[in-house]
Amino acid sequence: MQTITLKVEDSVSEKLLWLLKHFDENEISIIDETRYISDDEYLRSIPGMEESIIKASNEPLENYVTSDKLDW
């Protein structure tokens, strides 16, 4: 099964939701009906995230590790 995210104009959202609700739950299920927010807006909504990003951006380059050196 695939999961997709759609950004839907308010003028058609009610019609789209009506259509989707006419499928069986094993075919399509509505996971979330919240409004769209940008990545930036989402990150700013997390307490302390903005300060954490600013602090990390001020770290000296020698403290950074490239992805090939990470222990996954």
C-alpha cells in the first residue's frame, strides 16, 4: 500500500473527502485531515527547535561528521 500527501484547495476539499470516504477502508483510509504547513512552519512550532538549529549552525566545522563516517 502507498501513502501520499495532498495539498488541497479549500474550495474542493469537502468534495474530495466525500469521494475518498466512499471507498472501502481496506482500499483507502484517511490518516490525517489537518491543514498543510510548510517544513519551516512545522520546525518553528516545536519548542526549542529554532534555538537548537541556530546553535548547531554556529558549531565549528571540525565538529561535524560526514554521513559516510556515521555508525548506522
